Amino acid sequence: MSLGPVQLLVLGFDQPEFTGAIGAELRKLREGGLVRVIDAMVVYKDALGDVTTAQFSDLSTEEAEEFGAVVGALIGIGTGDEDTAVALAAAGVEAGADGHFLDESEMWNVVDDIPNNTAAAIALLEHRWAIPFRDSVREAGGFPISDGWVHPEDLVEVGLLAAEDAAGL
């Protein structure tokens, strides 16, 4: 199984009015092979505090078990102990046995933390588009030194900090 980089994304929505636009955009990315939803859960708490949840994944149960085994083994390899790698691979298979990696305890933690009339989404997204790029970098002898996401809001913050510095604040 070739894995792309996995992003943990947590989103909040105040007074959500979902029109289906987010789902449509995610569907386009999935159908285009750009991302794969390893696991996602959405929690909505209405104005009275009643909770609705949904959870979905692009992985079959078998794929979830295989994904869990690979992740567990990679963590185990990092310890330098082969027995630990084997044990963590087996634990990863077990973790994916229900087809999900986000469990109910995470869902209820989110429910406890969000106010009424709010929604939250937690997603593990695999960036499939990055696999051939990463492989090309490796074949050229390259390796990651650092990575991160730069959002437009981050750039605005940089501008605000630069303006404060320029003003001598």
C-alpha cells in the first residue's frame, strides 16, 4: 500500500447552514483521485443541544485494516525494535477492523466542547496527489527537511505583524 501524506483537519462551523457545497467539493477531490478520506466524522449540536453525528470513510474494512497495519508497523520501525513493529502492526489491524480510526470518544469530546447551534468536523485526509511527487523526490535522492501548510490567513497575520513592527509597536 502506497500512502500519501495524511492531514488531520478539524473544522468548526458557527450557526451552520449546510447547502451541500462542502460535500460536493470533497466529492470532486475524491473522484479525481486527489484525496482519500481515511476517516471523517461530523457532529452537529442544534439550538436545544440535541446531537446528530455522521461518520464516513473511503476505505473498505480490509483497506482500513491494511492502513492500520502499515501505520502501526511504521511507528514500530521508528522504535528500532522488530518485535514492537510487529506488535504495533497487529494493533493497527485491530484499530481498523471496524473501518474507522476516529472513535466515539473523540466524537463525544467534540460534542462536549462545541456550543449549541454549532457543528464540527474531524477528518483524516490522505493527499493522493502527493504520492508521485514524493516518489520522484526520493528517486532523485531528495528527502523532507520540513513541511507545513501556509494558509492565506497566515499571510495576513504576517502582514499585520510586519505593520506593527514598522509602526514601532
